[in-house]
Amino acid sequence: MFRPLLGRVPPGHLWYLLRRMRNERPHRFAGQTRINTFFPPCPSPAFDRFCRAVIQRRRVPFSTYLAVTSRCPFRCAHCSLAGRRQAEWTREQALDLIAQIKALGTCTIGFTGGEPLLRDDLEELVAAAGPEMATIVFTTGLGLDDRRAEALARAGVTCVTVGIESDDPARHAAVRGEGSAIDDLRLSIGTERSGGSSQIENRKSRIDNSWHAARRAVESCRRAGVYAAISTIAARDKLLGGELERMHELGRQWGVGEFRVLAPVATGGWADRGQEMLTEDEVRALADFHVRTNRSGRLPAVACFAYLESAELFGCGAGYHHLFIDAAGEVCPCDLTPLSMGNALARPLAEIWAQMGELFDRPRRGCLMRELAGRITGPLPMPPEASRRLCDGCRDRTAQLPEGYRRLL
């Protein structure tokens, strides 16, 4: 898979990557090898582009995530876009921006929101990105039926990632903001005792709705031949209560290729909830879940960013190898860091990216947003001048590189 890098990068770097592959679960899908959505599938034009960027040691956004709309039917407490201005790209604006993203050298583009499936032209945007860029659609699954999955397949989508907040439908519904599932269950018990079975079923249907919509979305992807993944936020109770293991088993039953796990970050709706962030020991436990589960050989492959973006591997690539653009055009280092570096509706994206290089000239060993938690104030995202001052104040040019880069840069 990494044969194009032979003789083109330092042997120590390649050997380091190959040894780390023991902690992954490569698998085949539709004639391609997939490690996880951190990398494009191989072979593909997107993977070739990725290898060229590595060989040239270029600062390019390996991944760019684009919020194509801020519309969403749910109100998740942890939503990273909470507090931002409601907006949506026009078709022409979105197509132009995708061309600019491609010109930067991006290898993987993620279409997010809001709920991207609320756009009728999503398939056109996906088609415009490929084949030079791998394409990921991040969705709640609502509205992703067989017809839509087949349309995404024709557009050439690389992966559809469906968010799942729990293996329990009621807990999932509560996180999605569909009402208090606990209260619903209590009411159901009280109603059951009074003989109101129809009310019980109505409440149960509402609780289960978004969870089963997610399950049906995965099933539709499988029928259409689309690679599907599930993702979740590894809240403390999930990590400590064994729920991640149960969700991995759920992913196996549903037939997905990847279980993508993100650590909680004090941003968006959780900006004032620093207590939700995992301790260093808990982050290590999450990384251990990645390694332990992948080494077991069981699918789906696990992609825990607590491991992939740790100091022992690739670190934090915000603003260096990753970029986020919200639905109002604000360009940010990542989707969890509400710091605007400029607006893509007002300035060329290449110009904004080049200017960001003055602040983000190397990958970091730790998460940028963990470092800045509690220091970002006012309307979100922070305006460019204030964002640059904040980032300039937290730079450390003497800091060591993440281990995955130390032998390369």
C-alpha cells in the first residue's frame, strides 16, 4: 500500500509507519484497501495525491471538511456548530469552493453540516469533488433511503459516516434532543399502569425514531454498495461503562467498515462544559481501545482520534494538514476550533490558507482546542484578528514534532 513511498521518504519514517500498522485493521471493500477514513482508500487518485504530498513534505490540507448547510432537524447538546450564524452555500458558491479546495491539494473532503442530506444537490457536490479527493458524507442518517444511497453511489461517494450516540435508542434520542428519553420512559411506565398502551407506543416510536433512521441509513448504503461507517463521541460514561465495546459489536451486526470515535471537546454546545473533556488517563484508555480492538482482528476497524492524533503518531494537524469551512464561509483550523482565519466568500481560499501557514507551520503534539478551551469568547467563530492573536500566543516553535512526523520533516 505504501510502496509509492519506498525510496522517496526517509526509511526510518516508513518503518515507523509500517510498525504502527499493527494497530490498524486494514480491510478490502470494492477492490480497494481501507485502513480508516484518516487515509484515502488504495488504489485511488486520492491516495496517489496523498502520497505525493507526503513525498514532497508539503503543507497541504490532507482533509478539508465543508459544512454545506447549517440546517439540522436535531439539537445535539455537543454540536460543534452551536452558536454560529445560520447560513447555507448556494450551489454555485459550493461548486466554486470545492474547486478551490481541490486546488489546494486536499486528499479527502468531508461534507458535513448541519445535516448535509437536507441539500437536494449534495450528490452534485460529491461528484464535483472526485476522483482526486476521497469524499465522506457525515450524516445523522435521517432521509438516507435506498433512492438517496443509490444516488450517492452514482456520484462516487467514498464513505457515508452515520452518527450514533448510543447502542440504546432512548439514550441516542436524548442526545439528539428529541425530548427527555428518561422522562418519556417514566411517563410510559405511569401510562402503562393506567392502561394507556397506545400512548406508550407513541412515545416509544418517537424515542426510537432517529436511532432506527440511522440503522436504516446504514442498510440502504449496504444495498447500494456504499462503504458505511458509524461514529460517536466517546463521552466518559461510554468509555467507562463498556458502551464503546457494545457499539463496536453493533457496527459488526450492521455490517459497517469503520467505527469512528472522537473524544469530547469543550466547544460549540459544550463550550462551557470543560468537565466533559476526558482526563489524560481516560484519553490513554480510549487510545488503548483503538489498539486493542483493531489487534483483535474483528471488524469494523476502529479509528479513535485519541490514538491517531496522539503525540505518538500524527498529533494535531489543525491548520497544517486539516481545514474546516463553515456554512457561512468562515475558514477555521478544524471543525472543533471556532477561530476564523478569514471568509472564503470574501477572499480566495488559497490566500487564507497561505496566511494560516504563518501560525500553523507544523503539526502539534496535542489537540489545539484542548489547549484553548475556555479562552474563546464572544460570537463564534472568533473574528480573524482576535483568532490570530490567540493562536500566535500559543505557538511554541521549540516544541517537539509528533512521532509520526519527527523522521519526515
